[in-house]
Amino acid sequence: MIQYTSEINNLSTLNLQGFFVGWPTPPNEDAFIKILRGSYKVILAHDDSKLVGFITAISDGVLSAYIPLLEVLSEYQGQGIGRQLVASMKSELSELYMVDLLCDEALIPFYQQQGMSKAQGACLRNYSRQSGE
């Protein structure tokens, strides 16, 4: 049974493998843990001791937040885990004026189904730093 938590003190007890699929230089486990610990809010989905999904937010804690990462392991996709992670994060951030994210065009309908609006944006990527090292 999938369980959801914002508790990140037990990260060392979870299997964190299988994320960042398709990234040329994905973060290693230490960098992944730093990402989770450094986030303003984190919600984890786990199946016993296996992390199966997560969502992170960074924020000023006053007006705005940005959701940089939402991932669900491929074998767990289609079970509503991503929807639950987004709903939980929206609840966690409900006191803020704006919550933004950037995603591929193909993912916009997913986020619209979660009550978010399509918007325009711009980004800068430094792929030589993608691993977080």
C-alpha cells in the first residue's frame, strides 16, 4: 500500500533508486538526498521501504513557490500517485499567492487536470551541472 509523508528524516531507510530516468547526468543518491533536504516542502510516496514518487517545492514562504520536481517510478505510474502528490503539495502551499512550475508541453494536460493553468515561461539550463555535483 502506498503511503505519503512529508517526513524526510528516514531517507536512509528508503530505496531511492530509479529516478531521473532519461537525464544524461542524473543526481547521485547523495545529491538526491540534498535536493530533498534543501527543499521548502517535500512529499514522498513510498511502498514499504521503496520510494516510488516524490514532489518538491522551493519558496520564499510569503508569496510564491516553484515546483521543480515531480517524479513517479515508471512501474507505479497510472495509479494516481502523481495526482495525490500534486494535491498534497497544493494543500501544503495553499497559503501562498502563486505556485508555478515548468514542464514539457505533453504534461500540461496532466497539470490542468490538477487545477493548474497553462502559462508561458522561460528557463535557463546549465546541463553541465545537472548531476548536482
